[in-house]
Amino acid sequence: MVPIPVVPSTQPFVWLSYDNALVDVREGRTHVIMPTYGVPELDRAARAAFERVGAIVHEVRVDRLFRQGGSVRCVVEPLAMVERG
């Protein structure tokens, strides 16, 4: 369990949600593909939370995309669908 920031935006039903991330364990290391929203204080706090538990953090800037209700997992879903064929 990693406590990380989740903040409502000014748009209805849209959140700055850092838990909308992908987690992958490779060669014994945990990698987190984490959204960033262009809010430096929150972006740093979320990164630090994942790093405190030893994760290697890879950031994906979603500050324009999330306004439509999407984030990291939404971006990669089409890729997962292609792999499933």
C-alpha cells in the first residue's frame, strides 16, 4: 500500500489520480509508469511516494489527456487490445 495524492480537478468527475499508473516487476525491480499533471508539488509528492517503497518511476505527462477522463492506463489500453488481437 502506497499513499499517494488524489486531487479533484475543476472539471466534474475528473481527478488528478496518481494511482492511475502501471506497475511492472522485472528482474526483481518494481517499475511504475506514473502520470504527471504539470503540478510540480503534486508530481514530486507522488514520485517520492513510489520511490520510498523502492520503485523505479517512469513519468508520462498526461496534463492534457486527463481532462477527458483518461490517464496512463487509458493510453495503453489500445496497445493491450492489439496484443490480444
